[in-house]
Amino acid sequence: ATWSDEMYQLLGYEVGAVMPTYEQLLQHIEREDRPRFEAAMANLLLAGDALDIEFCYQSRLQGRRHAHLRGHRKRSDEGSLTTIHGTFQDITERKLAEIALSKNRSALQESQTLYRSLTDNLPDAVVLLFDADLRYLLATGKALDHLQRDGMMFEGNTLYDLATPDQLADLVPRYLAVFEGQRLQFEYQARG
């Protein structure tokens, strides 16, 4: 077996410091991921299935990391296994970003559920949630009925899509100030 210089570095070794073996690699695979990893390797060796697996591993220098391993086997003309070729890619930053995004989406959904339940019980209120592009993420409240509006007409659109020029001149500076960290509280009289 041979490892690239990058493979040694990803596992936290100086190039050539350890013998590159399957067993050496397996020692770095997180315990909970080893059964999946070993099954994928067995499928590659026995059935010839392409290897394509994500798992966690331990780098001696960087601790817990995430990897994506792809590989395939080569056989001689007689059918015996000659080599396994593969790529071992560290995908830690991508996985951490995916985890953070998932948490943010969950938090946003919880927040939207909370705001919906609050405003559904306030008789003369509307709650509008925006993202940084001033796109409506949530529009709810009993006052929408008085305005003869449906929250769905707002959600997914931007303030720029739905407001008049006078409304934009009044509201955009306030909303952008909030995104810059200012705390604002104001009431806005809307007409149907």
C-alpha cells in the first residue's frame, strides 16, 4: 500500500513515519463509523462495488475530522486483485457548515412557529419576519384579515416587490438599521 504525502498529513504524520496499511488507516476511523467503513471496503474487495463513503476520522494533530473516500479496484487479466485506487478528501469545513446550516434552519423554523402562535392570538397585530435581502420569511396575524391580505402573498417576496415607493422610503431605512444591530420599535399604520 502507498499513501500520498497529503494522506500522511491529513492523518497527522510526517511522510513515511508509519507503514501505510489498511489496519493503520482503520485505527484513525471513528469507532461508530468503522462498521460502515469496513462494509464498504468489503463490498469493494468482494463485489467490486465502487467505494463512496463519508465518515469521521481522527487526525493525530487536528483531532476529529470528516472525510469523503472514493475508490475502485483493479484486477489483472487473470481476475486477481492487483490494486485499489482511491481519493481521501477532508470535508470537515463543508460538514461543519452543513451542521450549522441545519441548526440555523431548525432555529428559524422554531422561531417562525412561535411567532405564528403568538400572532394568531393577537387580535390587531401582524408579524413580518425578513431576511437581510428584505424578503418576507413570515407574514402572519389576525390583522391581515382586516387588511384583506393573506400572509402567503408576502412570503417569498421582498419588501421591494410589494411596497409603494413612499412605503419603501419610510420602511427600508428602519429595517436595514435593524440588520446593522440597532434596536427599533415602531408601529406602522397600514391601510387595506
